[in-house]
Amino acid sequence: MGGFFSPLLIDETRLLVLQGEWVANPDFYPMLRSLGFNNLPDQSAMAAITFCDVVVSHGPFSNGLLFHELVHVEQYRQLGIPRFSGLYVRGFLNGGSYGAIPLEVNAYTLGGRFEQNPANRFSVEDEVRRWIAEGRLQVCRWN
């Protein structure tokens, strides 16, 4: 991942691979379902989940999966936990699905560039900063 992410980010990120267990959905999911939210992301079905600078995987990391999750670590670093969380939830509510969340679009876009040509280095830090500056991670003008 060197050349894409800062050495400090790589050094400070912690990885955990679960074996025989999965990250459970939040306790508030049943309440949200009762309100009509039927397409909530199932965390146990996700390959990995990032919590600030800790990445929890349900299986071995591929380079592509690790790259995607490290993009989220960089997003958390630049946005902070409250802003990242707010953008993530608003992105889901506005787009109506996991795939429409701008933070995920950013991670999948950069991950696609990486997987297409891993030898072509670019700064994820700069790319995330550019998306933030251009308002591409926002879903409403008042975010």
C-alpha cells in the first residue's frame, strides 16, 4: 500500500481478521426496520468494516479489500468521526442504498484505479482531500 497511503496511516491502522464470528448489526436496526428501512446494510455480509483506524474483516484481506478499507481510514482521518458518520448516514438516506453513499463511491472509485493498475501510484490523501474540497462527499448543500 506504500505510495498510495502515508506511512503514518499504514503504521497506525490496526487490522483484525475474525474467524468464525461476524460483526453484528447495530441494536437499533429492528427499530429502523419498523420505520420502513428495509434495505439496511447487513454488516455480517460485508467483507470488512472500518471503525476510524481499525479495520475488521470477516475473512482474509485481498489487496483490493485492504485498499478500499484504507481509503475509509483516510476519510475518517480527514473528516473526523462525527462528520464521517453524519455523511455516511445522510448518504445512505439520500441515496437509498449502500452503493449510493458518496463515501463508498469515493472508496470504490479509488479502489478501481488501484486494481486497474497497482503500479500507477497516486496519493489517496490528496484524492480524498480533492473530493472533500469539490463537495463530492456531500449529499446536501448544508452538510
